[in-house]
Amino acid sequence: DLWMEYVNIELIHHEFQEAINLWTRAQLESHTSAAISAGQIDFTNPLSAKERIMNNLKKFDLPKPPLSLQPMKAPVPVISSASLINQKEAIQLTHADLKVLQGHAKTAALWESQHVALNSEILDTIPKLYVNREEQITLHLECRGASSKGCQGAALVTIQFEGKHKNEAVSQQLHALRKEVRQLQAEAMKPPSLGVVEAAVHVENFITTLINIYKVQPMPAIKKVGISLFFILVEYVCDETQRNPPTRQFFTSCIEILGQVFISGTKSECKRLLQTILHNRRLCTLLSPYFTPVASPDEFVALYEKVVTFLSEDNSDVVFMLLTKFDLTQWLNVTKPPLSERTRLLESIHLALNACGLEPEEDILMPFNIFCNHWTNLLQYQFPDHYSDFLRLFVQTLKALGCGSPVAEQGSFKKSDCTESAVLRDAGEILLSAEQVRETIEWLSTSFCKLRLASVDFRTFGLFSKWSPYVPEVNTFLEYLIKRLIETEVVSLAQEPVGSNGVLAALQSLYSVIAGLFKPWILVLDKEEARRLPWKEMHPDQMLMEEFFKVERGSPKSCFIFLGYVLCEINWVSVLSDAWNPNPHPQTHNMIVCLLYMMVLLAKEEQLIGKEESPLINLLGQTSSLPWQLVGISSYQSIISYCNSHYPPSVILAKDAASELIVKLLKISAGFGTSSDSHVHLDATLKCQAYIRQVVQFLSTLEQSGKITLAVLEQEMSKLLDDVVIFNPPDMDLQTRHLALSSLFTETLMMLNNSSVTTAESLRGSLRKWIDSKVHGLLAMPLLTAACQSLASVRHMAETTEAYLPHHQDLGWGPILASLQVPELTMEEFLQECLSLGSYLTLYVYLLQCLNTDQTLTNEMKILITISKWLEQVYPSSAKEEAKLFLWWHKAMQLSLIQMEQDDAIVMESVIRTLLSIQGRQSQLAEERLTSGILGAIGLGRRSPLSPRFRLVARSLSAFLLVQIPAEGQVRLKAGSEPKLTQKAQQALGVLESMASNKQYMDFQDQIAQASLFIKHPEHCLRDGNNLLALLVNTLYPEVHYLDCIR
């Protein structure tokens, strides 16, 4: 509660009362004045309220009239009733809208293509944004010094490296491309135009209205409009509409609803829809759900025939989808078609099965299974209505087999025979009567007998030569027929006593029928007895050899083995005696090819090679004495291809007699080891290429599968290289021989390209050893050309060419320049690899090639600068490589003197600068310890790997250049005057002469004295630099023959 004793209650009540009185007085005064102005109207009278209201309204302005109605255009055109039943008007109405939608899809596809193109251009441009450029900085490395010895000054270490630099032009190009992408994305992300939306809604409204009315009142006119609209929509479906998701969904939805309502189950549209699908296969998935051939029973067979005609491997998916729409069971049970129609369908299915082949490809397997199901269903329907048709088609196929048609024309019967026998087996005895069984057996007996006698193949080798794939199914069918025949005879003889004449007659009849049924299959020759005939006296011709190859392709294995045995017994040297005549008969060429084929075919048969005193092994042993020079390249390639597909890769490693002999046969028949043969060997180079290529392929397969050791692989490569060495066919000039050997080396070196990185490195080392031991004389050039042409790795190429070059001196540098081919596409990479690997001779040959191709002063100056630049980058890793630099120094001195003869001050200055750079590098190479790195800069580098004699040559040439170039602007080009020695030159000469007291150079006292005397001699100037180099090389490197050009 409030404490009221502190509040002036009376004052508060007084103020409240004063406020009330003031408000009441103000109200009375306002009403009084209003009453006087209104003519004394009583505002308190309820009866005068209307009057007061009207008077108050007169004080305001008169009300405005209502706004006029403005006609508004509908956002989507209204569907007129006439267009729903007028086909022409409906087509016109939808054409415009569908054209707009298709145009929208094409625009979207264009945007997508532009986006992809821009992105591709950006991806191609990004790698060019930054480049590496060579930079050089000098670091000052200071030391604090020791307590007893002060620091002599900071060490200057020059570092060359490649720094990252941004390409501003490429950056601007990327900026512009990304701007275009953003603009294109902004354009593509905009909502579709109102016209596109209006067209889509209008078409959708039209279809919805049409279907709603049709469901209420299914008039034919409306259905025609719906059908027309369905096919119009199909016409407008294209790649762009299917590529753009909105239009794809729109067209799919429209076609789906129209197809369900107006097309599916409509008899008149089955044919038209099928033609549309076959004409445009990509629409099959979209349209096939509405294809219902059973709705048009009269056209069912014709539609099926169209689908069968369309069957091929590249459209098997379309055929499969269409076949699933043929409800054969419903057509048979509901329509009950006449026998002629069913027979026509059976023949159509038979054609389809033949087209599928005996072993259908995987792509065509699904349609094949549907054809088989349809075949079974049709055969089972009202059996045996089509039993005679089946036998008729069966006999047709028998004739086709007799005519030697390909398997693709016979493929159905392995499945169909099984189907027929399954039908008979499952149906029990009621399917065929006894008379039908007997007629079937007689018919088949007659047909098989006629077939056995129909061709030479069947008469000679029996029905198995072509029928082996079908024998199990035919056997099942014949088994059923014989069983039924026997059961029928048993029933008819049930009342006969055992052993009666009736029973014996029935048995004889059964035997006669069964023997007649199998007679065409069991007429065979006793081969073991036939082997005793004197086959060595036989003289085969080409026709017999062709029959042998037919046996290999289609007859039982026993026939093939028997004929192979017979042909190996023949004296082939006598048969082919015509081959050694100057002009052998064409048939002799064919016979030697047939013999080679035969030996390759038989050498993989264990039954022939595994026997003691095998005639095949004996024949293979005569390989070297047979005239293989008559085998052409096309025949040899076919034989090599057969070996590739029928022999395991391990055959080249196998140690059994047959494998070794077959490899030897392939090698000798190619042309290896025929140098003593006075006859021209046909296509020897090409055949040897094919042989090496196949061996390399086998070895690569073994290496990739881990079935060969590294040592064996290296050994096999060496064998191939040795084979190339012995390749020397007669009548071949030097140029042709060079190209031939180069091609053979190229095929052999492919082993390095096909191998893994580790294996390739090992093979490279083995190749280098082989080159060191085997390559000399004329072999060197082809190997060099092959290495440049075949080796994919620039590292392997650089090492191989470098390994070869020291062995060329008996031929000179000229042939080398013609043989070495630096790869143009990877030239820079190749040169850098040579620098890093120490392939200095390869680089020297490259320099000579550059000088030969462009004999100008500008190019020679460029080469001089290149030599100087390379000398700064290289340091021989061992004494074995060091002498190669003498060739560079020699060529640099030659080029420098040529440039100085031009009497050009600018050129002279550049040449002097280059020579001083070379002198500085020579001085570094002459040091006892390496000068690279921090330790090298302070004199604590590791010991130099270069020999003392090399350091002596480098020290001599360095001192010579300092003497002949006393200053950057001076050079001694004329002899006669006493050279003026600068302090630096005096120091260099002092170091050179002091080497005589170093125990490392005790064996080179004379050379040190000669060099010192030569350098100080007044009659010697810069032009004598290469004479000094020759003087030192002659005494210090007499065994290095590639320096002969300096001597």
C-alpha cells in the first residue's frame, strides 16, 4: 500500500474537477456554434440524422465516375475448339510453338559448345602463363676469419638458375577468355524468354485439352489430331532437344502422354511408327514403348520381317527393344493366324538365326535369345503343324553346309536342333506318330547320304569336317527318333513269341534303318594301316597341299595329324628341285610357301613332335637346305601372324627340339644367314623385319607378364642384334644395305620402348656393352640411324649414340654426319639430356651438322657462342669422357680465328670475350680440386675426377690464351714480337711450370716443358692455338682415335 500521508489528495481532486469542467464547457460551445450555422438543427434528435448527413455531404466535391475497362491480352493464346478437331489447324498451331522450343534448344547447345571451346582454350593457354628464364646472381659469402689469420675477402659465388616469369600477353589473353566465359555464363543463366515459356505452355495446354475432351468424347477427328500431333513432336526431336535437359523432358513428356493415349494399341499406326524408329534409331528408346504390333494382327508378320531385315551388330540394341514388343503368344492365341502366315514367320525367324551365327557376338546375343524363344513358341504351337517346315529348313542348311557356306549362314541349328529335341522330349509319345517317325528317319538318312556324296570334301573327309559343332544336338535328335522307332516295334511285337520269324524280321528291319541313318557318318579310313604305304615316293602338287589346309580348318584332328605325317615323309628337297634353277616355275614358288605353312601348322602338334624318329623333326632339321628365298613378304607375314595367334610367346625360350627348330625355321626363311646363297632372296629385309618384330613382341609380352628374367631378356636382345650382324643378302649395294640394317636395328631397339622403366634401363646397359664389343666398320652407321629413329626416350637415344661414336674412326666423320638424326620435335630436350649425360661426341656431331647446313659467318658465330655456353655447363664425370672436350676447344678456336679475320671491331670484341670465357673454364677444369659449391669456393672441394694429363692440357691452353690475349681489347694475331705478359699470364705460366715439381705430373715432364716453350715462343700467336692442342694430344692421347682430326 502507498503511504498516503505524504500525498496532497485534496489538491489532486481539485485539479481533476477543474479539467472536467474545462472540457464540458468547450464541448457545449462547439455544439452551440454548429447549431446556429446549420439553421438551428437539433444535433441530439435522432430523426434529423439523415438531414444532417446530407448537409455534411454537400460540403465535399461530387464523386468521380468509375475507370473505363482496358482489354487485356491473354498471356497464353486460348485453345480454340475448332483446332481440336481440325487436323490442319492443329498442325499449324503447334508448328510455330515447336519451332520456338527447338530453336531454344539449339541456342542452349550453342552456348554449351562455346563454353566448352572457351574452357579448352583456357586449359591450353594456362601452361603458357609462366615461363622459366635463365638468371644469374652473385652471392658474397664472408667468413669471420681465424684468430691467427684474417679473412682475405668475401667469396664470390655465381649461381645460374631458371626463374619464373609471367607472360603478360598470355595473362591478358586469359583475362579476356575468362571475361567471355563469365558473359556466356550470365547469358546462359538468364531465364528463358517469354516466347519460349508461352510456346511450352501453349503446347501443353493444347495436349491437355485435347486429351481431356477425348477421354470424355472419343471422336475419330480428335484421335487423328492426337496422332498427327504425336508425329509432329517426333519430327522436332533432334540432338539439340535431347541434349538440353528442359526440352528433353518437355518433348519426352508430351510424346509419352500422346503415345499412351493415341498411338499405343492403334492398329493403323504400327507400321508408320516402326518405319519412324527404323529410319531414326536414336528415337527407339523414346518411341518403342508405344509400338504394339499385336494390335495389327494382319501386319504382324510383315512388321517382324522388317525388324529381321534391319538386324546387324551395330543396331542390335534397337532390334532387341523392338522384338520385345512382339507378343507372339498373344498373337497366336487371340488371332489364331492361318498356317501360311505362321510358316512365313518361321522362315523369317530362321533367317534371323542364320544371321546371328553359330556363336553370336556379345552385342547380338540378346536379340538371338528372343529369336530362339519365338522359334520354340512357334514350333510348339499346334505341334506338329510346323514339324515339316522345320525339317525342310534343316535340309536347306544341310545343303548350305555341303556348298561350303560360312558358319554365319548355319548358326541357328545348334540352338534349333536342341529346341526341337527338347520339344519332342517334353511332349512325350503323342507328338509324332510311328509313321511320322519312320518317315523322318528315312528322310534324314537320304539327306545325309546325298550330302556325304555332294562334294569332294565330304567324300574325302566325312561329314565331321563341317558338322563337328552340331554333332551333339543332331545326336540327341537321332537318339529320340531311334528310341521312338524301337518302342513302336516293341509294342507291335508284344504278342510274338521270342525268336519267331516276325521278331527276327523286325530286328533286321530296325538294324537296316538305324545303320542307314548312321552310315553317312561312319564311313572312315583306317589311318594306321595307311601309314605303311610308301609315301616317300609321292610327289605332291599344289592341289594336294590346298586339300591339306582344308583338312586343318574343318576336319577331325585325326585326319589332320595323318595327312601331316604323310606330308612329312615326302622328300621335299627332290620335290622342290626346280627352285634352284635360274627361273623357277611359279608353281614352285607356291609349293615352297605351302611347305612353310605346313611345317608351322604341324610343329605345334604334340602327336607328331613327341614320337620317336618323328618325320616332322627330321623335316625341320632340313631347314637350312630348303629354298626359302622364294617365299614372298605377304606369305611370310601371314605365317608370322599365325605364329603370333597360335604359339605361346615362351616358344622362343623353350629348349625342346621342336621349339628351337621352328624358331630357326622362321629365322632362316626370313633371310638370316643366307650370305652364301647365290640366289636373290625375295623381300629379305622386309621378312627379317617381320621376324624381329614378332620376336620382340613375344619378349615384350613375357616381360610384361613377369615370365622372363632380366638376364635372359638381355641375352635374347643380344641374340637379335647378332642376327642383324649376320644379315648379308647378295646383290645389295652399300646404300641399300645401310637402309636394311637400319630397319632391322630399329625393330630390335623397340624392345627398350616396350619395356618398363627398370627393364629399359637394364637393356640400355646391355646394349652399350654389346656396342662396345661388336660394333665396328659398316655396322656403326645403320645402328646410329636406328637409334635416332626408334628410341622413344631421349635419354636412351643420347646414351646409345654416344656409345656408338667412339667406334667410327675407320670411316671418318662424314658418314656420321649423314647418319645421326637429332629429333626435331624434342631437340632441346635431347641436347639437354646429352649435356647432363656427358654425350659430348654426339653434341660435337650436332655442331658439325649445324655448320654444314648453314655456312654463314652469322651461324658460325652462333655456334661459337653455343660451344662457350655448353662448356660452362659441363664437367666430365670421369677420365673416360674428358678427351671429348678437346674437339669442342679445337672447333671453338677454328671458329674464333675465322671471325677475327673479318676485321670487325664489334665481332672482335665478342670473340675475345668468348675466348676469355673458355679460358676461364679451362682454368677451372685444370684445378686439382673441384671449385663448385661453398667448399670449392674456399679451396676445400673434393679431388678432381679428371686425369693429370687432361689437367695439363687444360692448364696449357688456358695459359696460352692469357698470353695471346693480354687485355680484352687486344689479341696477338701476328707472330714475331715478344709477347707482353700480363700479371695474370705470368701467374698462369708459373702454375704451368710448377706442375713439373708435382709428383702427379712426373711422367709428363717433357710435355710441360714443350708447352711452356711453345707458349712463350715469339713466333707463336693465337693462330697457333690448335697446333699447341695437337702437340699435346699427339703425345698425351695417342690411343684416342676420335681425336685424329686434331692431330
